[in-house]
Amino acid sequence: MKTYQNLGEMLTSSPEIFNYYTSLPSYIRGMIGHRSQNIHTEDELHAYADKLLRGDD
């Protein structure tokens, strides 16, 4: 799996990841944005989004 420096690099490098991210509710995107420096892989993004959508954070 490809590793990125942060969420911003991931979103600009992968149209698939960008499409997934923009499909999330805006409040989830905002919460993810606060931790964007700590998200380095697509799996981390999906896991964190899933956690937020379940209300675990």
C-alpha cells in the first residue's frame, strides 16, 4: 500500500481516494481534516472515517 506524507498529498495524488473523501458527510470530512497530518494511507483514512461514522471518537 502506498504511503503519503499526509491527507492533502493523498487527495491530490489519487482520484479514487479524493472521490471517497468527498462522498463523506461534511462533518466527517471536518473531523478528518483536524488529523490530516496523521493520515498516511488509504487504509488509515477508511478506518478513521468508519470509526467516526460509528460514533466511536
